[in-house]
Amino acid sequence: MLCSSAFECFLNYIDLGLRLGGGIGEKIPRSSYKYKNKKGSNFYSRLLLITVFHILVNLILSNIFFGIIVDTFTDFRDENNRKMEDIKNYCYICNRNRYSFGKKGDFEEHRGQVHKIYNYVYFICYLFRKHPHEFSRAEEFAWSQINLKQMDWFPVELKDS
């Protein structure tokens, strides 16, 4: 029989519960709460050690670790949502937002016709294939800005669109 009173059963359940939780209690041999074993270990000091270890490592440190992971993924999700919001609501070229246009549909027309991004990509590819001695003044300016990683050659805040 493992216990003869309610208090002894309670201590036994705590001991077994902490031992089966993946902590240090699984590695420490079981001892009796009534008698000291051959090595002189005390059941209560062992139970205290297992409990403190369980609280510090299994509960506190693991929750801190998982909290950092959850917080990091939340930051990634928020950053991704912000980027998607920018993609949907801002022109790639002039950075005007959707709400600065009057009617619904003007923004899509602006991004699809006035500032079609593929035209700029094609222009950059054209400049890469063209010999620099054959550049016009506008192409030379755009090429120098591209090499300097500047965005000054993009038309910003066009008044007629």
C-alpha cells in the first residue's frame, strides 16, 4: 500500500504527477515518504527539488520560450498584413494612395495605364541591353539613378492623373 492517510496519498499524487511530466523527477529514483533510504535522501527535500524544478523549467521557461515564438510570428503576420495593405492601396510608382483619387476605379486605371509597373521593368531591361554610348539624355539620367540605387527618375505625384 502506497499511502495510509489522505495527506500521504496527496503527497504520493504530487510526487507521481511531477515525475511523469517530463522533468527531473523521472530521473531521480523514487523514495518513501515514511522512511529514509540507504543513501539518506529525504522524501520532502526531493519533492521540493522536483517541484521547484517543475515550476522553473517546465512552466516558466517553457512559457517564456513559447511566448517569444508566438510574439515573433505575430510580428511577422503584422508586417505581412502591412505590406499587403500597401500593395493594395498605394501606387508602386508615385506612392499615391487609393483614397486620393476621386471616383472608384480611378486608382485601378491609374495603376493599370498611367503607372503600369511592367513598363518600368521593360524600360530597365531595355537600358541593360542598350550600349551606354547610345543613351539619350533621359535614358542616361535614368541609368545613372538606377546605378546609384536612387528613385529620382520615377514620376512622383503627377498632377494630371
